[in-house]
Amino acid sequence: MSVDDIREAVQERIRQESGAVCPPQADTPTDMGGKAYAVLWRTRESGPTDPCPWCGRRHWHGAGDGPRVPHCDPRHIRVGEYHLPSGQSIRASDGYMLRTRVSQGEATDE
């Protein structure tokens, strides 16, 4: 199964349960130790994330990429779990993998 197939399955689940569409880069699952996690992107380490796949809001995290505890207010979580076509599930309670598009060393002032 391709990443695009997984992305489409996750987006369909979001549409079914909340009527919202998850940002394309926030919902691509990643595998770490046999467990799937949602990926939450941000443009720079010093900036907010893209909209969260769990609550739809932007979050602020410290430096570095990797696993993170979600900063979601429980009242705002739209969907708590997605079942992927692979049979794996990704859950809000498991958090997400934070990824940065531009590292601090590469960032330039515009």
C-alpha cells in the first residue's frame, strides 16, 4: 500500500467523522518500532505546526524533530483514532511525530 493510499484513507475517515479535511502533510503515517504515528509538520523549529490531525489547531513545540505528546485540548479533539488499511491504528493519545521542513541552520531571513 502506498503513502497516497494511506493518506486518502485517513482523509476519508476525517471527512466521515468530522466533515473536515486534514492537511495533506499532517496525516502521512510514519512507522517507528512497528507502531504507526501521525506526522505533524512545521515550517521552522521556531514556528507553529501545520494544523494538527487530531484537533485542527496549530501547536508550538521545542527544538528538534521526533515523537511528541500532543498539545491538544481534549475538548477540541475531532477524531481520536484512525484505522489504516494496513490494519494499524494511529491514536491521538499516542501523540505524533514532529517534522520540520527547514532546519534552523538552513533558515534565512526574508
